[in-house]
Amino acid sequence: LARVLALGQESAGIVTSDGESSQAFKVHKGMGLINHVFNADSLKKLYVSNLGIGHTRYSTSGISELQNCQPFVVETLHGKIAVAHNGELTNAVRLRRKLMRHGVGLSTSSDSELITQLLAFTPPLENDDTADWVARIKNLMNETPTSYSLLIMHKDIIYAVRDPYGNRPLCIGRLIPVGDMNGKGKDNSETEGWVVSSESCSFLSIGAEYYREVLPGEIVKISRYDVQTLDVVPRPEGDPSAFCIFEYVYFARPDSIFEGQMVYSVRRRCGQQLAIEAPVEADLVSTVPESATPAALGYAQKCGLPYVEVLCKNRYVGRTFIQPNMRLRQLGVAKKFGVLSDNFKGKRVVIIDDSIVRGNTISPIIKLLRESGAKEVHIRVASPPIRFPCYMGINIPTKEELIANRPEFHDLANYIGADSVVYLSVEGLVSSVQESIKARKENENSLKTQKSRVGKIGHCTACLTGEYPVELEW
Amino acid sequence: LARVLALGQESAGIVTSDGESSQAFKVHKGMGLINHVFNADSLKKLYVSNLGIGHTRYSTSGISELQNCQPFVVETLHGKIAVAHNGELTNAVRLRRKLMRHGVGLSTSSDSELITQLLAFTPPLENDDTADWVARIKNLMNETPTSYSLLIMHKDIIYAVRDPYGNRPLCIGRLIPVGDMNGKGKDNSETEGWVVSSESCSFLSIGAEYYREVLPGEIVKISRYDVQTLDVVPRPEGDPSAFCIFEYVYFARPDSIFEGQMVYSVRRRCGQQLAIEAPVEADLVSTVPESATPAALGYAQKCGLPYVEVLCKNRYVGRTFIQPNMRLRQLGVAKKFGVLSDNFKGKRVVIIDDSIVRGNTISPIIKLLRESGAKEVHIRVASPPIRFPCYMGINIPTKEELIANRPEFHDLANYIGADSVVYLSVEGLVSSVQESIKARKENENSLKTQKSRVGKIGHCTACLTGEYPVELEW
Amino acid sequence: LARVLALGQESAGIVTSDGESSQAFKVHKGMGLINHVFNADSLKKLYVSNLGIGHTRYSTSGISELQNCQPFVVETLHGKIAVAHNGELTNAVRLRRKLMRHGVGLSTSSDSELITQLLAFTPPLENDDTADWVARIKNLMNETPTSYSLLIMHKDIIYAVRDPYGNRPLCIGRLIPVGDMNGKGKDNSETEGWVVSSESCSFLSIGAEYYREVLPGEIVKISRYDVQTLDVVPRPEGDPSAFCIFEYVYFARPDSIFEGQMVYSVRRRCGQQLAIEAPVEADLVSTVPESATPAALGYAQKCGLPYVEVLCKNRYVGRTFIQPNMRLRQLGVAKKFGVLSDNFKGKRVVIIDDSIVRGNTISPIIKLLRESGAKEVHIRVASPPIRFPCYMGINIPTKEELIANRPEFHDLANYIGADSVVYLSVEGLVSSVQESIKARKENENSLKTQKSRVGKIGHCTACLTGEYPVELEW
Amino acid sequence: LARVLALGQESAGIVTSDGESSQAFKVHKGMGLINHVFNADSLKKLYVSNLGIGHTRYSTSGISELQNCQPFVVETLHGKIAVAHNGELTNAVRLRRKLMRHGVGLSTSSDSELITQLLAFTPPLENDDTADWVARIKNLMNETPTSYSLLIMHKDIIYAVRDPYGNRPLCIGRLIPVGDMNGKGKDNSETEGWVVSSESCSFLSIGAEYYREVLPGEIVKISRYDVQTLDVVPRPEGDPSAFCIFEYVYFARPDSIFEGQMVYSVRRRCGQQLAIEAPVEADLVSTVPESATPAALGYAQKCGLPYVEVLCKNRYVGRTFIQPNMRLRQLGVAKKFGVLSDNFKGKRVVIIDDSIVRGNTISPIIKLLRESGAKEVHIRVASPPIRFPCYMGINIPTKEELIANRPEFHDLANYIGADSVVYLSVEGLVSSVQESIKARKENENSLKTQKSRVGKIGHCTACLTGEYPVELEW
């Protein structure tokens, strides 16, 4: 089962193929969390084979509707194709108009239908008796530079594609043969199958192991026993790659691997770097559980301060059970956390958070800690402030909502009630991310081949700096 | 709210328009009965205006999938259109291939998406700066002769279209102004709005009254206060119209009006005709409740026999409550009916049924009546035997399942356990249907204008005779 | 599976026993319609044996709560008993106080828990080492005269009990051996099992046949192969039995049998009697579908007028689909019925209804018929007006809501918009009900034994006359 | 809203009172998680006042049925009472028999109905014209020594009761007046209300603060503005109190407070004690997230080894989504955790777990760590092995399932695949729990009064040692 697991939870879908006839796709989609959309029955119907693609979705450009559910399936002159897409096209408006001018009615607002129809349409079809899907995919990649990771299924083949800038992640896993489970025989030649996902962390839970990333611009053909690079579409001369740096900061699970490094390690380095950039005299370092814990441990270690837990998650509180009333609105976030007051009473506390987006989460936490006896509360944020919208697939609040664009930002510590607050610098973040990539480049000869194909390595920091990797079209 | 109410219950959808921008369609669709798909919340979201089209569906050609739910909405160069379709195209395969050859990917197997994309595609679009929707609709009607009743919504206009053969029904109702509710002021000039439906019976329940049918081939433009014939596309010279005769026999609700006559009246005439064709010496006439009751009353009256109830519907029995076991399988239909044995003990009974399709419903009823004391049980069927598949929108069992195509048909009375069984003749059915239409033609001068536009009147009896109104393409 | 099927649909429950240990009851209950409460899984868990009792409920005295769901199961010193109860005790308040004075906490407001705890409590328990359930049941019957039909399950025995006045129905059915299904072998000696129900109509649908009624005051012991009368508790000297006459008029299904006659036949006789009491010069007789149809056919036959259908049920309209608005509120009942106007245009119509309780159902029907062309509309009601509350298990609107107690009643025809309206007399109803019972008493010698045990036959007409069969206690 | 929050999640219920009439209880109960049982509608119906009790349940003695849902409500001669109960009676069988001998039918198998009926029954009721509920509660406490924490609601009063051994927790919180939210005015005299709960951690999330524990044997009367001790029922001479030590080890949330100390602090001390009892030469200390983290931090600090995360929770994996197959069964727990391999590759790892009950959770974790590069894996368990059943309210696997009672226990390290495994000693656990209690006793004079009432302090270690605080009756 090869699949794309995107980050979101608005809708989910799976398409499977019996691998022989392109007519025999089985489709199941729905709105909501993946566990609501699928059950034993619907999965059973999908099990016609071991070949399929899936998708979960957190809509960015498309309005949230069932119609927009991926994967998209269309029948073409050369059989059905199914397409799963993660990302957002920077020139979608122009491409939509182009297609409609050719008389194609578009039934959804999603970029993914757009990609699917573009694949069905290009190029001159009257003469195209055999479907050259690779040519069609390359044409698509020339039409739109970024951002997309794609799975395209036709008959018994799945094409895995990453845009030339490598903006969205995509990686390949190998199903571990059952005989290998005991840790022996890893080098046996037989492979049970391949899986593809946005995040490598999903492999372990389905019995697969990390194999490699799809490279920026690469078109990979996946069949049952074979993973084969068909082509690598280059970027314009001089453009560095532009993998989304926010995946490291916030979205990805800590055990995921991007560009050869574990996300957890990057986050811990961010904490260490933050300790260098913004030290503070205090008694203990703690975290807003759970995403900031690696950075907090890194900060504590670098500073030589003890790491102590000050909050615990409140698993008993359901959202609907307790009716919101004035009392509880005033209490705010207290509902979500329990407070371990004995651990910090009378102490000076440094709280590491992974990001401050709107500022309304950290503020009640600070109040809660003070009321429970903290002498000082210093906030250190393990990423730079977000100031700009993302047009490449990440759902970021509007500019007006971002705390970094509001007047309160000038006196942020006071606004959120902290004794001090400091963000990690953009340079600090970029060096935390790139440090080990560069180190590896120099040390590992085995990477040479790949490096040459990948070109200059960079990261998309658009939401932090406003510098987008490509020009935006409207 | 102008709408098409088709007969089925597999899926349902509604699209509304704010009447100004073609971007502002609101869509809600789902699988299942209309009451499961819609609730107060989903309806509230749709109430942007008084303009909308809806659809309920019993799939015929398309496989049953959410993707196939109507109405179909696509964005074209000239704004969004929404299309609801009742029927089945006789040349769908050729039209699909034609569209795909032009590079349009089709995302569903339904004829309705096909119609929608054909409207978006034709004619040469590069030069088509203003969208002439009527030209596009006429092009579509020239591409495919039958069968379709369509509602096409664009901005603040709904086009109601019936194919040149008039195979599927479509009629227009007028919302009764609230002031008219007391029965006065019916002639006031102000109209609150228009509704369109497959069956006129739906009008009463939404506060509308029957206005008129859409004629075969007619393109009607409906705006808030106006109903206007834009064109009538003719049939090939000499071809009679071909309204589906099965709507009279089986599908339509008895209070619906087609071609100027109430369905109930046609069914009663079928019963009277059946009494002439197949009388029987008996003590009483009864019905399989409830659809055959008009025919049974007609038969009883013509014969001079008393009409007596012998069965009552069993409303207490739910399907899932009583586990099927051998005992109950042997009892069969007895679960669905209660038996009024005192009404027929020792009597000779004539049971009128509206149709015998597979033969496995009537058989246990006969057994039940005999066991409860009926002396004789004669079956009279108020329609001819079904022998051929329908390719125009009605879901009929396969040829092999139809009792009229099976060897048992030669000794049907014995097979179902009846003392005798006789079907209505095709001629008898056709004359029961056409009798009052012809009478009215001669008597009513007011119909002259319409008649000239409608051409020669006929009915599609393909499922009974195998004579299809147009040649079938594959 | 022996069971009580009461009339209601507020809750449902089934208890089964493995027949050996009184600890091994399986229970499943829930709120809502029986099909919502039970599914394949819950039924499977209940199938420990062929012994069980069930209950569906339309609450009368008890507030509608899950706690009140029947059957009630309690553990006593002599094992568990399960009790299903249909009816309402006329001295419940005094009995509750008595039990609580003995220190029993009552966890629900239902008479059924009361009955169950009374069975557990009486008589002096310290000396009662063996449980004499028959003595306990007789004690219970002496404590409370009416109204109750009971099923009491203990280990492998079910006791079926009807109160001395026979106010609520209860009858026994015999499971038809599978070999008998062909109508032969009915006299074979082997019985597959017994079922008990409030209404005999339920037997057919589960493969059983009517065996006999439980008599007023009778205690019947039912085991797998045996039905045995243990005792018949008499009424006070001179009191006639008091079976609820409203079961004939309104509640029971037409194919049910009470006191040796089919409900349908009683209703037709009511229509005939009504034709004698209140004839009218008209063109046709019709019905409000479907419950008044037998009376309408009886009336039409007695008068010599044709029976014609004027309304059909509107199955397409769901309650939630069409949002109520001013237009539809003005249309009222029109939503529920389609109108067969061709059948009565210009005619004088007699509509037979089975009862007029509040008067707000018939009124819009009359308006609808007039607007659709009826020349006159006469209403004939096949039962007398309801004026008094029921304290014996039937849920009747408050005195103030009953049309017969309101000022409008004095000019009812005008109020509902009819040309005339006449109810059946109480005497007419009683004679329609008792006519064939009396005839049978005289003709059938075989009934002699039973008659002597039943005593003087009467019917409870309290809701019509205010004459309750026993004194009410508060 | 005064309430008991028990630990379980099998069912939930709330009863509220309008505070005036004991008839006006509102009840809502259901099976399943609290968020499934309650929604906005059901809560709205309950809001007749600010007085109520609730319950969530993880059944121990009673079979899991809707009938057993708490709170129990019964009507007594002196009005309705509602009872919520946490615990399990050690002499339930004898008490049930006693009640049934008096003619009370018990409708459930739960100890909570038993308690409720005992309150309704005792003492001699004929003379008991005024209900002395305190006398009844004391009678109940004399009938049964342990274990129970109770909330009893009657009219506008709630009685909070803890058994003389204090086996189950119960504590009181004070609603923070809204004006106090800013941290000022804590000493204002006005109180908005009181809440009662098994765990103090629930207070924060509803806007309350910890007030005090209910003492062993104490009967507390709670009205809107007043918390008043009515009596303290003593234990037999010489018996120490017996609060469940497993609440500290496993059940309670870390931010809960029992006996004046935070659970988190006890767990950290257990880790420190474990480091003293069972040190190991290793490179890093880690945890099985999340419950063992306090102990792991305590162990790491005491040993001077770094605390490092090696596993992260896998939030993406739903239970139903991935079909179990042979591959995944072999992978076992890997599904629930992601592995942070870079953090421990080539290192010697000490994993702290809070308990090993069956042994089948830790085993796949160890395998996973080894396969991901751990050089050694040592297991240290921050509690002693469980060997005996609990009869006082905690659901413990059968003796046969407990790893400590199985042959594999003798070679446990080998069985689970660890390099070494050591449990905390019973003495170590007890001293970790009692250390600060004893310290406080000596230091704090303010506790003197309480101490004298509490008597000798002990803890129930029955599941570890087999020494039950009272003799068990059958």
C-alpha cells in the first residue's frame, strides 16, 4: 500500500487498484478524521490488491467540501488515473483559466483536481495514441514550479513526484519482510512492497522502514518490487531548494526524518542555539507539553539548569462536557493543563515554547504559573516570529492575527505577562537546521551523487522573512 | 426553489444560487434517503436565496457512489453552472469517448457529469466571449436525442429542458401566494415563484399548484416572475413522442398529472379494461395494498363484484428486529401483511396486482390467502408482462430475472399457485393511457396550439415490446 | 420466545433466560423505536435459549426515562424474576406508599417496578423458604384490581396474567411447526413453542398462529410444551368484565382478534351502524386513509353509495426536509396527503373518520377537498366523542384539549368547515362490539365452559362515559 | 455542582436537584465515555440549580450494564435520595442477602444500589416519621467497614462520606469567585459554592481550588455556603487507616493531592528510592511516556545520569484504521510509539516504567530499542510487583495473569528481553509515600487536631502483600 499521508484531518480518502485494468479502481472518501471515514467494512472493499494511494487533508486553498476530497480519480482516454496531492500551486489561478478556456469544466476549487485535469489534457491529445504519462508529468512540472508532492496511480504503477523546489516532503519506505522482524536478514533481497508518505514516522506503525526521500524535482516510478528514478526536473539556474522550514519547527512528528536528520535533533539544536542567543538567570527550565520538550531539554542542557516538569496534560476534560461560562472563560487554558505547583513554588522558571503565533495560549499559562507560586516566568521561543502568509500549503493565520504584526508585539513580555520573552533568530533557526546537513555533505562520500542532483540546498523561510522561493502569480 | 425531484432514493443533493454571482453556489449532497442527507443545519446554509435546484437519485447507469451525486456543479469560463438530470443517454459511450479525446478527464461514470462537461465544452470556445447558454443547450440536444429531463442553473436563471421524445417527465408548478390560501384571489397577477419537478404530486406539499408540463424538446427559461419558452427542438420527421408508459403503471404517485390526466384515473381505467379482457366468476375483488387499489376498484366496478380488503400492511415488523431463520423464510411475505381472514373465508377471490416482475411477491400472498380460507384465488395483473431492459433511466431486473422470460411463465398460474392469472394486453394498456388524451384533443380547442408543437403522440413501451424509440448506440 | 408486545414505541426491552439458573438472565433495553434499540448483535447476545419476555412501551403514568424501561428484573431470595407489564394501576399511589413504609426504595416512577417489588415483598418472607410464585401473584391481584396484563419469568417458566377485569388484552399463540407450513399436519401433536402478545396480529409475522386469549383474572403457566391454567381470580360479585373498547376503535391492528372477533369486522359494523344512525344524501363515501377504511366500506355498503378514494398518502415528504414556514403552516395537513381531485370534483362527499380527538387533523382535509372541487363535505365519525381521561393505560389528551369538552363542539361542523358532522352513539358502538359476542354465546356450545369462568361480559367505556370499572384511588 | 469523579470510563451519570423538593431530581445517564453520554442538550436539562452529583464508572464488582449506572436514585418515604459511590464493599454478599430476606428486590448487581437500599431501609422505619439521614448513614457505616467514598444528595443537602479506613479518596474544592481570578481577594469571605471529587486535579478545570480532604470515617454536610463535619466514625481500636497506595503508583493524575502531598512528588521520590535500591551503570535514563516520567526524572537526578527521550507517542495511528495482520501483530507495540533512535544509538539505556502488570507492553518496547541501536536496555520499575487481587474497588487482572505469579517471573529479564530488571521494594514504596507525611506531622502544629481524628496512618498494600485492611467476607 503506497500512500501519501498529509498532515491534515479535514477529510480522508483511499483509492486502490487491482493493478491490471485501469477501470478497476476502488474509492472511499469522506469528511472528518481518518478513523471516522474508514471502518473495517470500507477497508475490506478497498482490499482488491496491494496497490493504492490515500490522502488525509487539511484544506488550504480549496474550500472544505466533500467534493474536494482526495485522491482525485478521472477517466482519460488511456484509462483511469488517481492523484493525491500535498501542497498548493503558486500559479493556480492562471492554470485554471487556461484549462477552462479549453472547455474543461472544473467541478471543485482544489488544486488537486486542477493537477489531475492538466495531466489528462496535456499535450496535443489527438495524436497521443499511447499515453506517455512521464511526458505528461514533466509537462505538468514545467507548467507549475511549486509546491506539490504527488502520487499518481495508473494501472499497476504509482508515480511519486516532488516539485523541483522540494517544498513539501515525500519519502519512500520499504515493507519489512515478516522474516526480518527479529532483526536478522535485513539484507535479504526480497522486498514485500513499498510505501510512500509525507512523513517517515508513519512507516514504523505499518511495519515498514525508512528507505529514502524523493528528491526535489524527482519522478520516481514505483511498482511492486522496484523503485526507479525516471527523471529529475531541475530548478532554474541558481535557485536553491526550498524545503519548508516550518515542518522542522512545528508540523512534523519528532521521529520523522527529513534531509537525513531526525526532526527531534533539529528541535533540540534550536533549544541549544536559543540558550546561546538568549540565556537567562533562573532556577529551572520547563516546557509547554509536549511539542516544545526537545527544545527545552536542549536549552536546559546548554545552560546547565535543571529540566523540571511544571504542567501536565488534563486528559479528563472533554470539550463538550464542561459548558463554557464566564468563570471558565476567565480561567482559559487552565482547563487543558494540570499544574505541578510543588515543582516550582518560589522558583524562577524558564518556559520554552515552540512558537508563539497569536499569543493567546501562552498568556494564561504564565498567569497560572504565577498564581501557583512561580517567582519569575521567562519565555524563550524556539523559532522566529511568523510574519507572512504561506501560499505553498501551510494554513497560517491572517497577517492581522499574527502577534508579530500587531502593536502588542513591541511590548510582548508585558502583554503576555512574562518577565522576559525572546525568540530564536532566523539565522539561528537556519543554522540549527542546516548544520548537520552541511557536516554530512563534507563527511559522507556516498552522498556525492545525490548532492549533485539536488543542487544548492536552501529552505523556504517565507513565513518568517517574506522571501518566497518563486514569484507569486495571481 | 425550482427543483427536480426524481424517483430514487440512493442519494440527494441541493444547489442554491444567490442569483447574482455565479461563484456563489451553495452545495450540499450525500448518500442515502433525503431525510438523512439534509437536516435543519444543512438547509439553513443553503438558504441564500429562493433560487436552487435539487435532485434525488436511484442510480441506473452510474455506479452508486457519492461522486455521482447530483446536481453537478462545474466552473466554466462564464461562471459556474449546476445541472440536475433525470434519465439515461442512449449514446453515452460515444459521447464520453468524444470528450476524453478532447482532453477532458471524467471523474464519474454518470451521464449527468457528461451532460455538464458537454455544456462546458461546446461550441468552439476560444471565440466564445459571451456565453450563449441556449445555443449550448441546443447543441447538447442535437448531440443526444434521449432520455433526459434537465435543470440547468446559471446565476439567476434556471433552464428546464425535456428531451425531444419527452421520455422522462418534467412539469412546472407555481407557488401559491399566501393570500390565495383561502381559495380566493387565484387570478391575482403576482406570482411568488416557480418550482419544477418530475412529478406534480410534490407541488401540493410545498404550497405550489400545477402550472403545466415542459413539452417534449422544449427549453424553458425560468426566472423569479417569468416562465418563457425559448425554443422547441423537434424530433426527426415522423417520430412520435415517447413518454415512459411505466410511469403510469408503476412509478408515479397516483395524484400526479401527466399529459393532462391523473395517474390514478389511468390505473382505474386499466382495471376496467382488465375486467373486459379477463373477467372471472368470483365472489369478491381485492388488491395487494396499496399500489394496485385504483385498478382493483376499477375492476370491481366494471364486473359488478364487491371490493373487499383481504390484507393489511404490517407496520410493526421492522426488518432488523426479527432474525431471519428457516421458519420465517418459509413464511416469506407473510411478515409484511396481516390477513383479514373473516372477510374472505370460503369465498372466491380475485386479486388485482399492478405488475408481476419476478413472481416472488405474489406467490406467498396466494398461499397465505388459501391457508386462511380462500376457496379460489385468481390473479389479474393491471399491466402487460415486462420482457426487455430499459436503457432510458428505469432500473429493471435483468432479462433472466424477469418472470416473463423464464420457462415458468408458460404455466404461471401453477407456478405461483393461483387458480388463474391473466395480464393486461399491451393494446389495452396503451388505450387506457391514450383514451382521454385523444378525447381531449378533439374536444378542447385550447390545446390546439400545444398539440401542433408536440407532434404525434406516442408512448415508450420498450420494456413491454422491445421497440425502443431511438436506435441504441454502444 | 414468549413475549408481550405493548402498543407503544418509547422504549423497548427483552429479557431472556437460559431456563435453568435464575441468575442467567440476559437483558437488553433502550429508548426509542424497537429497530433502534435492537440490532443483530444485541439479539445474538440474547439468544441463550428459547425463553424470554420483551416489551415495547408508550409511557402513560411513568415519566419517559430509560430507568422505566421494561421488562424489570430484580433479584429476590428465590432467584431473579423478570416482569413485563401493560396497563396502569388504579391504586398505585397507595401501593407505593405501603412499600416505602416497609423500607423499600423505589428507583422509578413506573407501576411495573411497583408490581415487581410487590411480588418480591409479599407475603411474610422470613418463613417463606420455597418461593410460591402463584401465591405471590394471587396476593398481588388481591392488592390491585386493574389494569394489568403481565408476563412474569422465573427460571424456565413464564406466568401470563390478566387482571380480573380483563382491561388490557393478552393472548397466546402457538409456533407453527415447520412441517406444518404447507397447510397439512396442523393436528400433529408436537408444538414448537408458545408466544404471548397483547395483539394476535403479531403472531403471523413470527410464524405462530392464534391459540386463545388469556381470560380476565386468569393465571396461565407457560412452559416449553405446555399451557396450563393455574387459577382464575374472580371479580367482586356482579361486576362485569371491562375490556378497553378503545382497542377496537383505534389502537389495535385490524387483523387482531379480541373476544373471538376480528377488529376489522367490528369497525365495519361501526360503519354500518353509523349509516343507520346518520345517513346523508351524497354521491360518494370515502375515508381518511388508512385506519377508517373498514368503517367507510361498511357505511358505503349500508347506504348503497359508491366507495371512492379521495386522498392518497404522501410518502415522499419527510418531516425534516421541508422547513416549516408561513406558507406551509397555512397549508397544514396538505403535506401528508395527496389529493385525487378527478375522483370527486363537483361531487357531494361523505368522509368517514375513526375518531376526532382534537379536531385539528380533519379541518385542513375538508379545506383541501373543497379547494379541489368537492361540492359538499359531510363528516361521519365511527366512534363517540372522547370526553374523559383514561387511568388504565391509554394516553389520552387532557380534558381541555379534547374537542368534545370545548365550546367549539357545539357548532362543530362550522368549526371544522364541514357541511355536517355526526358521531356514532355510545350505544351504537357497544352494540357493534357486543353483537357477535352475544350471538356466539348462544350458538356455540363449546364456549360454555369458558363463559362460566369469564362471568358477565362488559366493556370499559370510561373515556366516552366517565363510568370507570373500579373506583379510582389517589 | 458538587460531584464525585471516579476513575473509570464505562458509564457516566449526573443527577441534579432544584434544592427544594426531593421529587425534582433531574437524571441523565448512559454507557460510554463522558463526552458520549453528555451533550449540550442533556446538560441543559440538568441545569435546574447549582446542586448535583455525578459519577463516571469503571466497573469492578458489578457487571457492565446500563442498569448499574450511577448515581442511583430511589424514592423513600422521606423523599428521593441520589447516591454516587466509589469503591467496593468487602461484605456485599451478606448485605445483599440480608436485604432480600426483608423482601427488597435488588435490580442490579452493583454495590451502589445496595448502599442506596440500605439507606432507605435502616433503621426500624415504622416509627421513623422524620428522616434522620445522619443516623442512617452512621448505621450504614457500622454495617460495612470499607471501601466507599459516597455522595448522598437529599433535597438541598449533599453528604460526603469516606469509609473509616479512608480506602478511596474524596476531597472538597471551593469554587473561586470570579472576582478572585486575578489572584487577589482570596481571603474574601464569600464562597460561590463547593465541589467534591475523588481527585483534586479536576478542580482547576472547573474553576475551583483545593480546600481539603474528607477524612477517613468523616461525614461532611455540604450546603451552598457551608461545609460542616457532622461526625467521624472511628475504626476498630488499633487499626491504621488504609488509603489505597495504588492511587499514588498508577491511577491518580500527577497533579492530584492526597494526604497533603502531590502525587508527582511521590512518584519522583519512588524514582529516587529506586536509584538507591537498584543503580545501574548506563549512559542515559529514559521513560515509557508519559506516566513514568516523574520517576525517571527522579532516578536520573539521583544517579547523575542524563535524562533523554527515546520514544514519542504516535498520535496518527487510530485503532480501526490499520487492519491487524500478521505483520503488525509481530510489530506489536511499535504502533503506539515512534522511536527517537538518534538519541540513544550505541548507548546503554535505563528505562523506568511505573509498573509491569502482565509484561506484554514492555517487551516489544525493549525489542524496538535494541533494533534501533540501543547497546543495553535495563528496566527499573518504580513500584513493587502486584501479586494479589483487590477487593476494594480497583480492577486488577486475575492472579494467573499477573506476571509476578507466573513462572516467567523467575527469569524476567530474559523473558522480556532486558539486560536487567529490578522492581522497587514494598518498603521503598511505603517510605516514599509516608516520608513527607511523617515529616509534616512533626513539623506542622496546625495538623495536630486533624491527626488526632485520623488516628494511626497506614496504607493499603493488599495487592502487593496480600495483607487486607479488614477481613474479607464471602
